[in-house]
Amino acid sequence: MNYLKAATDGTVEMLSMMMGIDADSVTITMDKSLDNPFISGIISFFHNEHKGIIGIRFRKDGACILVSQMLGMEKDEVDEETLQDGIGEIANIVSGQVKNLLQSPQSSFVISLPSIIIGINHQISSFKKTVSSSSVLSSSDWEFEVFIQLSE
């Protein structure tokens, strides 16, 4: 099961539906991580025998741009609380998209509430025996990472 593909596809669909961003204008680079992240949103999930996290990681400017587009605000109107709430909502939407793409009548897919991590160049570590994969989505105005960590 390709969780990263589902997360990336779900993210592109979310960008199109929620923010009116043309999918053709989004560049996707697989197996790449974002340098110098500022804010991340993560959600834990349980899908049949798999468990892991779905995450998004942004630099501050890109996060402010996407949150402002999602909320119909100007970029300079996005304060810290709005930024955190917006990133949590984006993480929630992306994980919901993954759930919709992967859930079937024969399977169970449970997601947690989003958690937000803030700090310049922060890292998200996981337990041993975890497989991680990520992709970076970008346009001319922003760049962010979608990542999956699965326990083996």
C-alpha cells in the first residue's frame, strides 16, 4: 500500500478544492525533505495492521501563504494562533483525504487529532523499525513537505 502516494495525491486534491490552486502548477519531488522547517502538523493513524503518522512540514512564509489562501485572508493578517490552527486543519484535511483514498468496507482507518510542532529547523523522530518517506510539493510562492512514517 503506497501511503505516500495517497498523501501526495490527497494534498494536491486539497490544494485544488480548498485553495483553488491548479494541480498542474504544483511540482512534486518524491523522496525529498524540506530544509529548515518552521512548523509541522502531524496526525497518527491506524489502518488495518499498519500504524504511523501523516505529516506536513512548512517554512514560515509558505505556511502563511497557504493558510491565508485557505481562509481568504491577506498573508500579513495571519497571526501565530491562526497559523497553528490553519496548519492543523491542513493536516486534518490531508489525512482525511488519505483515509478516503485507502479505506474500504473491509478495512478500518482511524486518525487522531492533529498535533502542531513549531521551531526553526525542528526534527520529528520516531521509534526504531520505522520506515519514512516524503515528497516536496512546490509552486512559485511556496514549498512544503508531505511525509509518512510507518512502523514495521
